[in-house]
Amino acid sequence: MSESVIPDSEASLRDFRSEVRAFVAQALPHGVREKVRLGLEVSKDEMIDWQRRLAERGWLAPHWPRDWQGQGWSAERRAAFQEELVLAHAPETGGISIEMIGPILIRYGTPAQQQYFLPRILNLEHWWCQGYSEPNAGSDLASLKTRAVRKTRPDGTEVYVVNGSKIWTSYAQYADWIFCLVRTDTGARAQQGISFLLVDMRSPGIGVRPLVGIHGWHLFNQVFFDDVEVPVENRVGDENAGWAIAKSLLEHERLNLARVAENRRRLAKVRAIAAELEESGQPLLLRPWFARRYRELEVRLEALAATVLRFRQRARAGARLGPETGMLKLLGSRLIQDIENLAVDALGPGTLAYDRAAHFEPATPQPGQSAYAAAASARRFVTRGYTIAGGSSEIQHELLAKQVLGL
């Protein structure tokens, strides 16, 4: 699946960034931009509408191969594209469908799976969710218990019968399909008895229970499987070989887990908050406690961005990225939490009131308050999960100690 990529000079990247900014300024609805800027919730319809606009421009899945509407961009151009979208307050572009299951099917799927699923992802007919974590298998994913037993139907069709549950499943309430890790061999070593299945969310026996967090938002769900039958042809890769596929997906995510662009946007938000508020008769930007914390976050962000750049340069030179990239997730997730903590501290008591309706539509703030206040606490609570999801910080520290430092 290797393809030649378009080389980029600094000048061409600057021109490309200008092109992306101009497109977003014209194509992104103002109301959606404001919701993202203020940290409010964006509906599924609004996300789909934005993705359709990107698809019309040919930018929905630019990192996919050209045979599947990809653009053949360099890693630097892809990073610049994502950064410009984030800084322009655009909603999430690809998520699980474009960034996760699409590349997996391109790399590991059968021709029949590719021909069926990839066009439906690109035309936004299918919305996907990810079934990895379980109530007792999160960071220790290899201990998963959801069971898939192979059987033959009376008509001769081969199926897996799936029983168990997945948890922290983002946006499962919207999903048409879920890709799951399931245990197909209980006698093998933990990682060697796992298979990768594609499951229709309309299948009999699937149940979805919402998990509403302290932030008040319905992001997560628990998905239950009660004798759910899945055709064997919906398995990706060989039976009991799902762990390797799952690991390749994590490798695909590594450089994005630093959240550099998202950290830049959120830090700019904090600066905007401080520019509009005063404390003790002074602009908040000039208050020593705020300035000290803000400058520290700036330094940490630039150090993180430089580290990501070094890894990207290594990858471009053909070097294989190892477990040391786990530091990016550690640094990026903690940074985004500290930025949101500063936002709440800057806004003050106005963030404490909870109004569910205010999380969906921008409202005129009360005198002396900021429009950012309505969702600030919710945003802070959402980011608490960033040091848990994708492998907790404790697990990341342990992997770095063992696999990088040899401790």
C-alpha cells in the first residue's frame, strides 16, 4: 500500500495552509464554528454536514490511498491540514470511521470488505464505533473476556456467536457498525487468542446503555452482546490474529496522541479569556499568577511540538517508531488537562453553574462573565479521561520504564 507522496517545501506548505484557511472560512458554518470555539457540544448532524463539505473538496480522507479518494500528501502536509482545521475551530473531521477502521480495512481487509465498507465510510452512510475496552480490561486490553464461539447455522453459514460487553464506547448511540476485539481461543496466551470482528449494530442481541459522565455529556456507552451472530466473513485478518491488527492501529495513532494542534487552540482560548477579563483592576493577562502559569504552558507546548517534529522526521527517513513515542501521549494529555484547569481558574465562579441547555447553543453571557464559562467545567472534566483512554498514564510510564529505559 506504499505510494509516492508529494514533496513539500516550506513555501508550498505556507501556500497550502492559506488554501485550507480560505476554504474553512468559506465552508464552515458560523454557528458550528462558534460552538467549537466555546467548547459546546456539536450534534451528529452538524459533524456529518461538515464532513460532507470536506468530502466535496476531496479532503475527507486525504491520508487514504489515491484509489480510495486519498490525496498522496506528505506527513507534513497532513499535519498542517489537521492543525489548520483545529485552529479554525472546525469539528472533528474523521474520528473512528476515517482515522481508525478505514486504514485498518485498507491494510488488512479482504477485497470484498474493502469494496463494501470503504465507499460507505466515504459517503458517510456508515458511522463506526470502537469496541476495545471492557469493564475489567482497559489498559490491560489483552485480558478481555468478550467471547466469540464459531458455529454453523442450519443453512450451512459460518458465524461467530458473541457474548460479553464493551465499555467507554464513544458515540455508540449513533453508530451503524462497531469493530471489536473478541476472544476466540481461551486456551492460547492472552494476546494470541483474540480476533478482530466487524459487527452490525442492528444485529439482534446488541444493547447500548448510555454512560453520562460528571461533565453531563453523553459521550460514552456500554455495549452488550447477548448471543449476537456475526458472519465469519466479517472477521478482519486470520482467526486469533486480531492483536497484531489492534497494535497496528495504536501505532497509527501514536503521533496524534500528543494533541499539539488541539493544545494550541485551547491555549489560545485561555489567552482570549484572559484578554477579556480583569482582576483587581488589572487585565488578567498581567496578573502574576496567571502570567506565570500561562508562560509555563507555552514552554511545555513548544517543547512537545519540537519533540513531535523530531519523531515525524525520523518516520519520514524510514525509521520505525518504537515505544518511546508513548511519551507524546503522556505529555500531550497532561498538558491539555492543565490548560483546561487554567481556563476554569481564570473564569472563576461563573463556571460552577450547570445548565445543560447552555452546552448546545451559544448564549449571551451575564454582565461580567465570559461566553466561555458555560462549558468550561464540562470541558475540564472531559479532559480527565485523556490520561486514561488510549492506555492510562500509569501503564505508559511502566512501558517506557521497561521497553525504553530497560528498568
